[in-house]
Amino acid sequence: MSEPAHFIKTFVTHLDAALGKLKPNAKLTQLQRFWLGFCLTGMLLTNSVCWAKFERASLGDYKIAALSWMFREAKVAWNHLLLASVTLVLERHGITEGVLVLDESDRARSKRTKRIHKVHKQKHKASGGYVNGQTIVLLLLVTQSVTVPVGFAFYMPDPALTVWAKENKRLKKQGMTKKDRPVMPARNSAYPTKTQLAVRLLEAFKDAHGDIKSKAVLADALYGERVFMDEAARLFDGTQVISQLRENQNIGYKGKNRNLKDYFNITNPGVAVTLRVRGGKDVKATLSSARLKVAAHGKNA
């Protein structure tokens, strides 16, 4: 690998043109275009983002120090670069509408890693222990033909709240009453919640890709808060916002509040069906539907 692949050179050229439309003074220099094309080629060939692997793939023509220096020191408008690349992909595939999906991903790094951005202690599901890692909130645009990542943000829990929660749990286990336990500290604005980050991602997508029609906004139970759902609906002119409910939530049924789990296990257990998902794969599922009022949201579901 001595230079970027031909089709990647073409992509970077078009990307630079799109970047110039977004922010004229943010266009890439010739050296930056070559470096970006080389890195994209390296990612394609090695299936990783690793300077050492890029150096080996180039048989030593490009050194780790030089490659990483460009990444750290080059004056590249990274935020605009992401917006321009997403715009280019959407235009290339003729995408005009889709469903926005929010999710998060925990990426384990190392038990002793401290220098990586927003790294924090995480539960390691595979081993049952703990590891340092990063949590990334993702915004995806799902269309009939392709799924495109259109935004991301790093999440990190507020360290002060983490310390308080640990101590509060310890004192509660000892039987100390709530009035005698330390008061929960105010959240530091430097550590926004996942829900706040999700709203920011939706706002950024709306600002940058306002011509893309959002058919719905999907999110799991973590984002099933009234504030988030109201804000997401407002951003996209009343578009339906769909969130997973937790099994212990209450729903209104025939004028009475009932537990969600009990309702779908006893009153409305559903029927077994076979569904075909995108790609042609058949999956077995239990299908049940009802129009109910969710107590926490104050809205019908």
C-alpha cells in the first residue's frame, strides 16, 4: 500500500468539494487529501484504525509518527468533515427519507487505559468483571436499501455522581435512612446524559440534513423519557417517536393503571408469527398490539 486506492481518491476529491460548500475555509490541502485517502485505504485493507498496521501495510514507507502527527496536529474541520461525508453518501445513493434510530455501544479498551477520550470504568459483560472503555451514543439513518451512521457522541458518567451513587448504595445497604444519607450532587453540565446527547445528535442531523424526511424516531427503553420524546417529536414536526417500554412501567387500561408485564403476559399474550426481516431472513416472534396510555409519558402507545 503505497498510495490511496483510485476509487478512494475520487471519494476524497468529492468530499473536499462538499466540505467547501459547507465551510469554504475548511477545504483540505493536497497533503491532507492524500493522508486521508491513505488512511481510508488502510482501514479498508486492515479492517482497523491502527497506525502500526498502516505502517506495515505500506512496507515502512509511512511511519507511525508521521501518520499520527497528521491526525493530532493537522487543522482539519473534523465535525464538518463528518457532515460533508454523510451528505455525499446520502446524495450518492439517492436517499431522501428514512427512520432515525438511536443506540449506544460500549467499547472495552484496557483496565489501565486513562489517556483515551472519555474513558471510564465499565462492566465487562463477557467476563463479569470491569474494564476501562468508551461509551458511544450513535444515530443511524435506516432506509429501505442501506443503514448509514449519521452522528455519534461520547458519553461519560459524571464522576461526582458516580462516587455519590456508590456511597449511597453502601449506606442504604447498612440501613441508613434517606434523610441521613448525603444529598445527590447537581449534575455537571460537562457530563451530559445519554438522553441529552441523543437530542443534540437529532438537532445536528436536522440542521445539516433538513431535506431528508424522517419517517420515525426509534430508541430503546433508556430513551423512553417524556422530555426526550417530546423534544424529538418537536424537532421533526410531530414525527412519531417510538421507544421500548420497561416491563415494570404502568399503563392505563380500562381506566385503571396496570403493570405492563402482567398485561402482556395475562390479558394480551399475543400470537406466534414468522416475520421476514431485511435481507430475507425469517424470524419467529410473538406479536401483540394495543392502544394504551403510558403513565410515565402521559401519552398513548
